[in-house]
Amino acid sequence: MSGASILSSLLSNKTLNLQTRPANVKSLTKQILSHLEANRLKQAVSILFASPDCFAYSLYAHLFQVCSSNHAIIEVRKVESQLLGACPTPPTFLLNRAIDAFGKCRCLDDAKELFDEMPQRDGGSWNAMIRACLQCGRPEKALSCFVDMHKQGVYANDVTFSSALRACGDVLELCLSRQIHGLIVKYGFCENVIVGSSLVDVYGKCEAMSESRRIFDEIGNPNNVTWNIIVRRYLEIGDENEAVVMFFKMFRAKLRPLSYTFSNALVACSDMRAIKEGIQIHGVATKINFEEEEVVLSSLIDMYVKCGEIESARRVFDLPGSRDLISCTSMVSAYAMSGRMREAKELFDEMPERNIVSWNALLAGYIRSLQWEEALDFVYLMCRTTENIDHITFQLMLNVCSGLSDVDMGKQVHGFIYRHGLSSNTVIGNALLDMYCKCGNLRSAGVWFHQMRQSRDSVSWNVLLTSYARRQMSEQAMSIFREMQWETKPHKFIFATLLAACANTFALEQGKQIHGFMIRNGYDIDTVIAGALLDMYSKCRCLEYALIVFREADKRDLVLWNSMILGCCHLGRGKLALRLFRFMEEEGTKPDNVTFQGILLACVYEGHVDLARQYFNSMSSKYCIIPRLEHYECIIELFSRYGCMNELENFIKEMPFDPTVPMLTRVVDACKEHHLRRLLKKHQRHARSDPHEIQ
């Protein structure tokens, strides 16, 4: 029989009278307290449970507290059962304590059964039940309980409102939060710091930061918990700058921040790469002795690492007491991601204990540094040393297989994944698909893609489509694209891949279809897509469409200008390319070496010898661009094509490096073409020389 049933039967027996407490109750109480002081909870509860007598209410309250702190559900049930069996009319506050204990032990059914059987409930009973629902991860039940409480006319206090708002935050119920806010105003709890902090928290969680900030500003004297909440919420919505600003404003209120407030502010600095502010926060933490806090140390190391200050991170790491598992893993990851694999491995070997994150961090470093053999050896070491392999490890293993182009090893990893029951994981499934594609095994990739039909997503389609497109199999890529539309909405980056495939195979009609699909479905034509469209139309010799895309682009960056200029050159429209360059300068876009390659090619096509010479000289004098090999080749082609042989000879003499064999070959051809025997004999000797002797 449950404790709640015992309570019901006892309370229904109206002839039961409270007996005088036996004399040995005091003795048993001393034994119970003695066991509790020695951390022997089971023995203490066993003594209580074996006695039929009613003990002091304070003892029951203490036992409920100790049991809940230790999450000892069996002992909570025993204490509750003994209380209901020995005490005819247990006080409501003790039953409330029992509900609290059940909640902290994550046993909502026990708490609900006891709550339902209580003949009398007060506000504390409802509060205990709402808290139990929250502690058991059932915020919707907590809100339902709060609504029932309100319907029955039970007066809500600050604890009730705080719990209800926490439940709203867990389920992101902004509308209900505003209704509860109205009740708070009605009952006069606006100036309560606990309730105000809860309102700041729930509005922040629901991303209504303007309301959250307004409530925060209305609180007369926000405490350090309130400040921590506002900093945290700004951080979570991505406004890292305001999070840091609020952190520094806290000091004007002469409040000591919590360790988690420091941590949140440092995380904000990490995300913004704000090293200056991070150093200032570090200085404050040192000044008020927060540098020794574990959470602050970890955040400092992470901040310095993400800001590229690895040596500063190492100095924090070397402080006494800072070398725990988390900080060691952070430093290993920092060294690994920056390519300092020797230091990463040395620190990894020194770690007294490691978790799977530590192993993954070092393996990721080997992969990032393209040290495939070392990565493979490390995978073997992992398999021999640890069994705690997670989905990240499998992804990294598949990356190693891709890097080594070892599809047989990839198949072994595939089998390993299948035996671990992770083949239905979408992330791992996509990693497997990517491995088969990068290893060139499109048949296995297709089979696996078909087997993924229950778990695949847009990433899966993109991986397969990209693989075909990169191999210039545009027809298969387009076929996959058509099938994809039945299952998922294509991501806009897929179109860049498809357009590149069309450009490489001169598939103008397919490129137009993709362009039309994007327009009909309202896709944003950003600079990346515009560049891909422009490149496709240019290579497919459809300059008028390329110009339309160029004119309609929202933002024309240097890459887009270069693509348009080069596209005009390749289609023999040198005048248009030169005109575009003038427009480009008028818009204030600074050219680079690619731009000048296009401009010099345009001069070659149009025969502008003097203009080409001016542009070539302006590269270094006006734009501070050092001419490259391709620029010299353009000038040699220009002089050779239009018979400027004296200029050609002087140009070759003034070159800062010896001419290449293709350059000399072009000069020889020009000499033959223009019947200049003197130059012909001179340059033929060079052209027939061993290419290895020509620097």
C-alpha cells in the first residue's frame, strides 16, 4: 500500500486518537541523528521505519531534506510511509516537504499521488507540486498545475510566480508569460527582485530582449543573479557586445559578479574575438580573486585560444590548480587547431585522465594539418585504448579514410558504425556518404544514399550532387537535382555547384533552368550565386545574360567585377572590358592582379599598345601591385602580335627575371612573322637551349 493510500485511510478513521509518545522515542531519535552525522542515511531511515511511533516533526523534515539531497528515493518513500502510518494527522508542511523530496528524486508519480490524496492543501503544497514538475522535466505539467491553482483561488506568492515563469521559459511560452506578468502587476509583486529576475529571464529566453531589458531597468536594486541573467540572455541571442557592456555596467552598481557572470562575459569576448575586453575582464577577475574559479579559468583559456593568443592561454593554463580535464582538453585543442601538433601531443600524453573530447581534439588536429598517416596511427591507438567512441569520432575516422582515399578502410568503419547502431544517425550517414564520394566510389555512394532515405536531409542531397558536379557529370547532377525537389528544399549553395557544372560543360539550357528555378522560388541572388551565374553565362558565350545578372546584383564586389571583365575578354569584347574597368574605378572598387590580367588581355584583343603599357606601369606606381608572370606574358603577346619588336626587345631586357621557354617561343614566332632575322637568330639560340638551364 502506498503512503498516500495509508494517509487516506488514516484520515478517514475519525475514532483514532493520538497516543502518548513512548519514552524510547528520544533514544531512537539520538541514534537516528548519530547515523545521519556519520553519513549513514540507510541505517538512520531503517531505525525510523522499524518504529511504530510518531517522532518529532523536525526530525521528519530533516530526513526529507537529507534524503532529497542524496536523491535516495527508497528512503524518501520509507520516511513518508512511516510518517503517515505513525502520525494520525501529519501537518501539511511535512507533506509539502515529502512532495519536494519526491520532486528532487525525479519521481513525479509519487509526488502527484501524495498531492492528490491530501485533504488540505495550502499555497506551499501547490508550490511544491509545481517545483516537482519542473525538477522532473515536465514544465507543461507545472503550468497546468499553476492554472489549476489560480482557478481554485489559491493565493500565489513570489515563489509561485517565479516557478511558473521558469516553466514558461522552458517551453518558450511568451504569450502565457505576458499573462502571468499581468497577474504579477495585479498582485503587487512588481518590485520583488526574485519575480523581476524571473521576468527578465523568461523574456530573454523567448528572445523578447526589449521587454527583458525594460523589466531589468525597472527593478530598483537588481542583485548579482539578475545581472547574471541579463548578461546570459544577451549572449544567447547573439548580442555579445551588449553582454560585455552590461557586465562592465554591473561594477557601477557596486555588485560582485558571480563566477558564471565572468564566464558568460568571457564567452562573449571569445565569440567577438574581442581580445582587448577579454584582457580587461581577466584583470578584474584577478583583482577580486576570481581567477582561481574553475569555470572562470576554463573560460579564460577558451577566450585566449579563440582570439589566437595561445601563449596567453598557456600562461593561464600553467597557473596552480588550473589543470583539470576541461582546461587540458582546451589547450590540446588549441595547439591542434593551430597546427602545433608536437605540443598538442606532448600535452595529451601528460594528461592524467582523458575523455573522448580529448581524443577527438587531437585527431581533429591531425586531420586539419593533413597528417593522414599520423591520424591513422592515432585512430589505431584510440581503438586499442578507449571504448568511449562517439559520433564525432566516427566522423573523424571517415575524414581520415577520405584523406587517404582508402575506401576499403572506410567500409570497415561503416561496418563498425553499423555494429554500434549509429547508421541511422543523419550526421554520421552524411559523413559516410561524403567518404564514398571523395574516394570516388559513386556506386557505393548511391547505394548508401538509397539506404538513407528515412534519415537523409538537404546535406545528403548536396553531398551527392556536388560529387557528380565536380566530376563534370552535369546530366547526372541535374537528374539528382530534379529528384531532390520532391523531398526537400534545395539550399542556395547547391545552385553554385550546379552552375559551376553547367559552366564546365557549356550546358547553357540547364543553367538557364536553374536560374529560372531560383527566381520562381524566391531565392536570394547574393554575390556568390551572382558570380556563379555570371561565370556560367560567360563560359556558355551568352554575354547579354551575364550583363543582366551583373547589373541586377545587389552588391558588386571585386570578384564579381573581375568575373565580368574576364568574361568579356574571353568572348573578344575588349572594349566593353575596358569600359567596365573605368566604371569599377568610379565606384571606388580597388583592382587586384586578376583585374589587370583581364585589362591587359582586353588591350591585346583591341590592339591598344600604348594603353596596355600605361596600365602595366600603373600597377606598381599607382596601385602598389607587383606584376606577375601572367602580366608579363600579356605584354609580350601584345608586342609580338602587333609587331612592336623594339619595344619587345627592350621589355625582355628589363624584366626582373629571365624569360620562360613559352615566352621565348612566342618571341621567336613573332620574329618569324615579322621577318626580323636579327632577332630571330638571337632568340632561336635561347629557345633551343635546355629548358632546365633557362631560369
